[in-house]
Amino acid sequence: MGAQPYRYLEDVALADIAFEAEGGTLAALFEACALATTEVMADPATIRPVQARRLTLDAETLEALLYDWLAEIVWLKDAEGLLFSRFAAEVEAGDRPRLAATLWGEPIAAGRTALRADVKAVTYHLFAIERIDGGWRARVVLDV
């Protein structure tokens, strides 16, 4: 039997987009990650902050909380057709980290919302939050 009848092609179709974000506080980090996720999906300048949505989440770890936060933003795009261009987060890092946030945005509008990649999911691949001088850094990979 010879070689396999197929081969994998590297760097032809990229299914992931990775980013790093920083913030002086956990709240600023979560806001930066939310905006970075939005920028992958659409041009934030084409999303008017006309509707407010309040979210509260808690999780076992800060990493799980950030993951759930970003997954919720992707879910709102998929399930309700909503995108957000402004975020205000409050994060408590205690025994069970908590997030309370307000997101401002609007439904996707054909002809006005400049869509980019269709983010399907947040992944745990290379996912991390770490303390750095002056604050926090996160690394996130999105499946597109």
C-alpha cells in the first residue's frame, strides 16, 4: 500500500483567530477582550450603542469567567442577532469570580453593520489570564 491518498495543507484555511488583550484592572481586561471579540465579528464603528443588555455571570475560575463572558457575546450574536460596541464590566476575583456588565449595541442591520468573520466559538486552546506589571493580560483563540 502506498502513501495516503490525502495530505493536510498548512496555512491554507485558517480556522482560528488569536488575540492578546491587556487591562490595568480585571474589568478593563474583560472589556478589552469583549471589544477584540467584537472586532473579529464586525466593525464596531458600524454598531450603534442604542440598546443596553445587562449580564451577570459567575464561574469557578477567572479563566472560566472570561471564557463564559466571551462565549455569551458570541451566543448573543448567533441566537439574537445582537452585536455590541461598548462594554462596562465589574469583575470580582474572590473564591467564585463574578462579572456584572452592561453591553450596548444593536441588532445586525443589513447594509449598515459591516460584518467580518463568523465567530463560531471561543476555544480553550492557549487560553490564559495572567498578572503582568501594571495589570492583567489574556490570550484568547476564537474558532471562525
